[in-house]
Amino acid sequence: QLWSSTSASVEPLGTWMPRIMQRTEQALERYLPPGDMVPTTLHDGMRYATLGGGKRLRALLCHAAGELVDADPAILDGAASAIEMIHAYSLVHDDLPAMDNDLLRRGLPTVHVRYGEAMAILVGDGLQAQAFAVIGDLPATAAQRVALLKELASASSSLGMVGGQAIDLASVGHVLPREQLEQMHRLKTGALLRASIFMGAHCGPSPMSAELHDALDNYQRAVGLAFQVVDDILDVTTDAATLGKTPGKDAQDNKPTYVSLLGLDASRALAEELGERARAALTPLGGRATHLHELADMVVHRIR
Ligand code: GRG
């Protein structure tokens, strides 16, 4: 074991999760420009896209990984806010008419419906740049800030999230083999989930050990894929009101999904198996990884 088992002192998920979600909300409030700052429509849109919604899974993963290395919670708040800004930007751009043309996100009208298409593009651009500005200003060492910037930039890049989105666009109407479907999701959604975990670990006072790196790497692979498989399942089994977004769009748009490839039952079994794999990856970390353990369960058993 890499760590002593200290599960007795680990805060229960029932209080830890709302506490981290609340401090993420407060950090985002601080790190986003005020809504009355000129240009006001742009800043109001950036806040609309980011605040008051979402499961904050990426922020939770970042904090849970950071706890493993005794990271300063104030630095974790900055890293988690930056990740949530990149995530919000990706949703704003993904919802645009030129992409998915979605009208509903997190139970509310999408940014382009409320602010217009041109402003929605700028909202995404503004959020993306703000994420990196936040990290640059963190009260962390230069080495920590460079590691965080590098992790977030490559996760968002053409070799990460944006590249995955490009493959997704090109795949419409095609029957992708399972390996290519997996590669697309590893980039499109997996890269930012991976960055959330590794950024949390970079917030620690010393560089990550090889053992911790390997355990987190195995964990992120399984959780990233489980997230996508469950997303595909929810897309066909959940109504719009629960989901907070237009369901069934991927099928309508003729996009490849795990459900279309494997069927519903096999997709559910795959999600459970990936959850098992994620939990197994944490075994070397002992009781201190309890929150990562519980987040993997949450990803597999979430209902929205
Ligand atoms: C357009 C630059 C650009 C990138 C788009 C990640 C992505 C790439 C688009 C997101 C589209 C999408 C709905 C993908 C399915 C998986 C996903 C990321 C769902 C939304 O994430 P959640 O469920 O959202 O964590 P909340 O609202 O809880 O934060």
C-alpha cells in the first residue's frame, strides 16, 4: 500500500460532496468577472453558462485527487474553477446551431438561445481564456502553475477535447468500430476528466510519485469511459425534465453511441464492469482514496 488506511477520518460523501460543490460555486463566483463589468452581456453570459448548475463532477474529482497529496484547498479551488470554466465553454460551443443545436442545457435555455449565437461564441472564448488566467494567478509555486497549465491546455487541445469533438463531427452517420468510438470519447470527454484528476494531484506540495500516477491513470481510464457509457444509456432512458437537456439527440443525429453499438443491457453491464475496474485501480492507495472510490460509484449510478 502507498498510504496508510485512514478511512475512519475521511469525511462522509454526504457532507463532503455538497461542501465541495458549494466551495466550487463560491470560487467560480470570485474567479469570473462580475456580471456588471463592461462588456456586460458577455460577462453576464459567462456567468450564466457556468454558475448555479451542473454536477460539478470535474471539480469533485480534482478535490478528491488533491486530498490524496494534502493539497492546499485554496489552490484546488482555483484548479477546479478553471476546469469547470473549460467544461462550461465546451458545452456552450457544443450546443451551438453549427454543432448540436441544443435548446436546453442544465434545465435552462442554452446560451445561444438566450444571448444569440455570436455572443455564445464569445462566451465560450471568454471562459476558455479566463480558465488559464485563473491558473496563472494562483498562489502556487511556478512549477505547480506550469504543470496545471500544461495539463489543462493539452486536455482541451486538438489532441484532447477539441480533437475528440472533430472526430465526433466527422463520425455522424458512420458505424464506428468500438475502438474508434472509445478513442473519440477518450479525447472528447475523457481528456478533461483525466485532467481534473491529474490537476488535483499537481496541486500537492511535491511532484507525484510514479505509483500514484499509475493508480490515477488506471482509475481515470475506467471512470472516463464509464461516464460516457452511462451518458449514452441516460440519453435513451431518461426524459428531458430529469436530464436537463434534449434527450435522444445522438440517435436522431445518427451518431454512434454505446447503446447503438452494444444494446442497452450490454451497455449497463459494461458500465458496472468499468466501475469495478475504477475501484480496483485505487486499491494501492488505501483508505485515503475513499472519495475517488465513491465518485466512481456515482458516475456509474448517476441518474442525470
Ligand atoms: C465544442 C470545443 C467543443 C468541445 C465539445 C465535451 C464536448 C466537446 C462537448 C460536450 C457535449 C456532450 C453533451 C457530451 C456528452 C458528455 C458530456 C460532456 C456531458 C456533459 O457533462 P456533465 O454531465 O455536465 O458532467 P454537467 O451539466 O453536470 O456539468
